[in-house]
Amino acid sequence: MPSALWIAHVKVLDAEAYGKYAAAAGPAIAAHGGVFLARATRYVQLEGNDRARNVVARFPSLEAAVACYNSEAYQAALSHAKGASERDLVIVEENA
């Protein structure tokens, strides 16, 4: 089964609230086998909306990434990000 990438592009509007999200989201992501590959590192915006926080995590499968997003722990973390950020999130299956 191919692994999957969770790719988020984020504009943080409230750093304190978003920090609570990040602190709680990490353990929820790890519990589903997610491993961060990039997290707010250097980037070059070539097209589209510039959002300074970019996050990429690898999960064992697309299903594991979706299960993480829908989990009680991640949804609790996400409640801190709502209103504290503008986000785009996509999960992409890697080529086998």
C-alpha cells in the first residue's frame, strides 16, 4: 500500500491559539503513523497564495492520514486552529 503525504499551507492569524493547535496536533499525527518531513522551514512561493507556514507529513497510507484527520484527538487540536489561521490541507497518495 502506498504511503501518503499530508500537505498544509497555513497563514497564522493568532500565534498563541495556533501554538495550542500545533502542540496537540503533533501527538495526534504521530499516533496515526505520521512523520513530519517539513514544518515551517524555508520555502519559495512560485505560484498561488503565499502562506508562510507549510507542513508536510508522511503517513503509512491515505487511509491512515484520513483517519488521523477524523480522529477525536486531531479534531480537538483543530478546534484551536479554526479562527486562528487560514489553511489549505490536502492528502496525496505517493506513487507506489
